Amino acid sequence: MPTTDSKSTNTALLVIDIQNDFTPGGQLAVPGGDEIVPLVNQLGRTFRHIVVAQDWHPAGHASFASSHAGKQPFDIIQLPYGEQKLWPDHCVQGTPGAALHPALDLPHAQLIIRKGCNPSIDSYSAFMEADRQTPTGLAGYLKERGIDTVYMVGLALDFCVMYSALDARMAGFNAIVLLDACRGIDIDGSMDTAIRRMQEAGVKLIQSSDIAGPALA
Ligand code: VGL
Ligand code: ZN
């Protein structure tokens, strides 16, 4: 694996959904979700460009089981844009559960992009809502900043990280997921599927030590 200059100006770190609701004690806790925070902080120091993504739903969001009579979390329903897995209420705008994890320390991150704000459309991806029509604007931001390579870390590997990585490829970016700086939910084989889909799409799956330069030593 060639070493990468993560300080270079054409490279960004996208930190995905490291929020209280996705870490132990939260409404949709990803096992070990808090364990990645020290590594993400350390990685952050080696990147010039950092974007933070935040799941940010209005109360009563279409992805919440509680919004659909008789439905339970993890059921699947049909919405106008296709299948939607239902979740416990999580990351409701302005609530403590939606806040970034308190130990996340990325002082030079320049952009926080909030997604899933449309009451009737989910958005796992930081680039494109689940209707596959509505961009968040992140691709345009990165391109205007001259970035062509996006490293991704965060939660959950098999949902928001995967969809962000697939969409990064679709938008023409080199996409690299740092696996040891991610954790997954892993329901119904979702982890294996995510790994396969990312590989098929040309997403590079590596460990953070593969990009370790002096700054990480
Ligand atoms: C996520 C389920 C629902 C994620 C967000 O961040 O992976 N998963 N909303
Ligand atoms: Zn969500």
C-alpha cells in the first residue's frame, strides 16, 4: 500500500455520524462506536481538510418506526423512493442524542454537513438523499475546494459509511474507507454486504496504519 500524504490539499477526511445516539447509551447505539473516537481525533490531525457529517432528523421522521402505525424498529416498509428500513427515533435535531460525541476533537474541521433533514426522505449518504435525486451539496463543496480523494471514517460502516463511500465513487472521487476507524451495526448480514458492495464499486478498504506518516507515529 503506498503511503498517502493526507495533508495534501486534494484530500479530505469525511467523519461520519459520530454522534451520541450512535454510541453506547444512545438510541441506535453501534457496538463499540465510541472506541473509534481517539483514532479519529488522531487521524484528524493529519488532514488539512475535514468535513463532519451529522445525521439530523426532524421529529416524526419517515425513517422512525414510531412514525408508522404498527411498525417496529428494523421492519422494512415501502416509501415513494423504495424500501426503507425503520429505526428507533434517533438524532432528532437539537437533542443531546444528535450532538457530536463529546470526545470528538476536530477543531480545524471546516464544514459540518447535516443530512436526513427532509421529513419524508432518509439520507444515509452524506452526498445524496435516499430518493437518489437530491444532493446534499457535499460533492460540489469538495470539488470547488479542489478535492479529488475522500477518506472516510465513522458510523455505521454498513449504513452511512457504505452509502457515503458508494456515492463518493459515483460523484467521481477516489474513496478510501479506514476500516479500523469505523464500526458497524451488522443486521441481517449487512456488514458482509457492505464490504462486498464497496469493493465492487472501487472503494479502497484499508487500515489507518496504511496511511500512517510521521504525524501519526
Ligand atoms: C445511520 C441508520 C439510520 C448511520 C443513520 O449513521 O449509519 N444508520 N440513520
Ligand atoms: Zn438516521
